[in-house]
Amino acid sequence: MFFDTSHNSRRGVLANIYSAFIETATKMWAYARCLASRPGTAVLIDTIKTLIDVAFVLLTSRVRRERYPGYVCSVKKEEVAWLAMVACRQVLVRKQAGYRDVIAWLEGETRERSARKGLDVEVLVGVAKDGGLVFRRVADGGGR
């Protein structure tokens, strides 16, 4: 229901996707921190790429539409990728030690995708800014 564009505004769905990615990135960081040896840059980048692919398939799959008649999620894969990368950067930049190369990759990819036609970067930036404010308050212990 949170990702259904027939029940929610497009911006609302994008905000829900961004929130899910913030939570996922936070859990990824926490999990990586608990490992005996920190995952390398390539592993983290591959994990983020896989996250994007899986998230898009789950959001738009035929199986989901068949299971929930009337379900519509009209988001583009580029939007999902942009939101995932910005959310991961938002989390990792606060924990920079050991993640500089991943952060640099995320920033480069986001910049490249932002320049592509057909991506409403203004809306995506607004979603990320609003979601980032909530994330910072929660991360700083302030709650919602």
C-alpha cells in the first residue's frame, strides 16, 4: 500500500521508497560494523547495486500486481536507483571512516544519473531533503 501510486501521490510513494532505503542502509551499516572484518568497497558497491535491482523488481513485479489487483507502482528504475544511492550516502557519510571510496562512487553515480533526461531531479531532491531531515533527527536521538 505504501508503494501503490493508485492510493498515494507519486511524491508520497517516492518518499516511502526513500524511507525504506534509509532504513535498509542503516541496517547494512550496522551489520557491516558487527563483522569481524569490514566488507571491502567492491562488496558494498555490489550490495547497493543488487539492492536497487531487487527493490525495483519487488515494487513493479507482475506477481505483486497479480496478488494485489489494482496495485500500481509507476516509478522508474532510475528513480529507485537515485533514491537508493542518496539514502546510502546519507547514512554512510555520517560514518565516513572506511567508506570514503563507496561515498565517492555514490556521489559520482548520483551526479551522472541526475544529468540524464527523463529524471525529475527536482522532485527527488525534495524527497531526499525531507527524508534527510527526519533521518538526522532520528539519528541524533531526537525522534520524529
